[in-house]
Amino acid sequence: MELSRSVGNIAPGARDHAGRVRRVRSWRAAFFVFAILAARGASAQLLDAIDVRDGEGAASQIIVRFGASVQYLRHVPLHSGSTLRIYIQVIGPGIAPMNLVPTTMEFRGSARVPRFSATFPETGGALMLVFDRAVSFINVGQGPDNRSIAIALSASRD
């Protein structure tokens, strides 16, 4: 009987020490979980969406949207082809080109825009569009905001 009473009465200092040990272990666990999540987040997928607007008149427009600010630099070929390589620069703090995860999105095609895929990043930090058939590029450049690239194609039908 005497033994059970003394076990129930733990000294206040020992109880504080046990609580501190539990808190330290909790903080350590939280730190390691955060570190694992941060390491996973170190790589970035920037290709966000593709919008295609079939033109009423002479041109259709493709808007490629990114998850960060981008700056149009140049594109090849200049006028037509079945592939279009657009060189862009990703702008923003903490985005290293080596941490970008290549992502591909597909567009099924429409009455005026053939089926194509868009991949970013490609060699040299390029956005690569591969069309099912050759198309004519009217204009390629910065999109309506700093997170997009716009491509105007001459309207054509299959």
C-alpha cells in the first residue's frame, strides 16, 4: 500500500523534466517533417495552364500560363513549322533553373488549332510546342500578364 502512494506522488521537478522531454521530442519531430516537406518543395513545376482561343478572323491564340513570372526572350522558327521553341527566362526569387521539373500538357485540337503538346523546361530553358502539323506563327511574345506567353497562329482548318 505504501508503495502505490509513493508512485502516485511524483516529485514536481521530475514531472517538469518529463514534460520538457516530450516537448523537445515534439519539436524535433515537427522540424524533421517540415524539413522533408521543404526538400520536396525545392523542385518546382511552373507550367500551369494552356488557353486556346479559336479566332473569329484571321488568327487563333494560344496562351501558355506559368506559376511564376516569365520573360519572353526569343523563338525559333520565326514564321512556321510543326515545332516551336520559345526561350523564356523565369523571374522571381528562389527559383533556380536546376530545380524546375519538366512538365508536359496536351491540347486535343479544335477547328482551327491542331493538336499539340507543350513542355517546359526543355533544353536551354525553352518552352517547346509540338504540333500535329505545320502551322504559321503570326506573333509570339509576352502574354497579357507577366506569367504568360502568347502565340498567335494563322487560322486554318483541317
